[in-house]
Amino acid sequence: MTVAIRELDGLAELKRSEDLQRAVWGQGDPADNADLMLAIQHEGGLVAGAFDGADMLGFLFAFPSATPGVQHSHRLAVLRRARGLRLGVRLKWFQRDWCLKRGIRLVRWTYDPLRAVNAGLNVAALGGVSTTYLPDYYGAMEGINAGLPSDRLMLDWQLSSPGVAARAEGAAAPAPFVQRRVPIPRDLDALLRAAPDQALAARMELRAALTEGFAAGLGIIGFDTEKAEYWLG
């Protein structure tokens, strides 16, 4: 399989991305609208996809923020059947190159800090950092996000930082000085199915640990994918 990463071209591909979003997040989670994405794309936003021929396997949507040189990355999705191909990280490196060519040095986005797969991508693989915890950010959600408060981290991806630049070149990132380690469940979806009360308890424990750590002047500087634990420093 040869997968190409490129910007989406025209309304038809943007509409196909709506179907991909629903396949990933569930029918109850509203997809970003193709007409709106088309307008944002024309005004400087990024809408990209991962394609095997004409088959769209992944999707990324980002748009300019109110701050010059800063982009907000809103959606990243990869179909379940394409997982294991590292399309999520490939889409993000495509985004980095796209941004740097346009003078964008910082990309921000939110993600669920209780999902180890997302932490592995956003923090361990990409080198994102965070000092901002957003409790129940979206309110009650549907689809795969149903059943828990929609807590999110605001992640900062400094595109030219030593850690990010090293990862982009496939090199080892500088070793961080870790002051605290905060574990999370390895598989949130499995925990939600088997023991939703334990999933809720894990959400509240992580909220307390990260909120307290951030208030003490620490931030997320890494994630151990083997142990499923955040590094604070």
C-alpha cells in the first residue's frame, strides 16, 4: 500500500471527509461541515487527507487563530482499518511542513488526556507540551466520547523546538528532567465498557493530579508509552 498525504481538493473530497469523521467518532458526534471547511481552506486553513489511491484513510483539519503565526488544529482522524500505518503522525508531520512554509511556528489543539493512544501520538511521538487543563470542555458528548466529562488538555506544539525538530528528523529527543509521573489507563474504551465507574474515577483522579501539578508550576513534558504515564517537569 502506498499512502499519499495531501490537501483535500474540492467539495466532493470535503464531503467524503464528513463520512470519515462519522466512521471514526460515531454518528452521534456531528462532523465538521464540508461547506464550512471549504471556506476556511480558502481563508488560510488546512484540510488534508491520507489517501491510498482514491481511498481516504485519514483526515486533518486546522485553521488560523486570532494570534499571527499560531494555528489551531481541530480534527485528526484515521479509520480503524488503517491503524498501524502511522497515518496520524504522518499527517501531523505534513501539517508541520505546511505551517513552517507559511511562517506558522506554533500549533495548538485539544485532546482527551485519558486516552493513552492520543497521549502517545501528541506528546511522545510529536513532542507536544501542555500546562492547560480544561475540565468538561465540550460538555456532554456523543459517540465514542459519551459517558465521561469531556475534559481536555490544550497542547502546544512548538514546531521549531529542539524536541520537535529532532523527532521530525527521526532522531532522539533531548531527555527531559522528570519531576512527577502520572499514570493513566492503557485502554479507556475497554475500561468504559467493563467498568464505567472506574473510568469516571480515573477521569477525576487525572483531573486532580494535572490541575494540581500545573498550579505548582509544572507542565506535561513527556509520556511513557510503555507504562502509560505522563511526565511532568
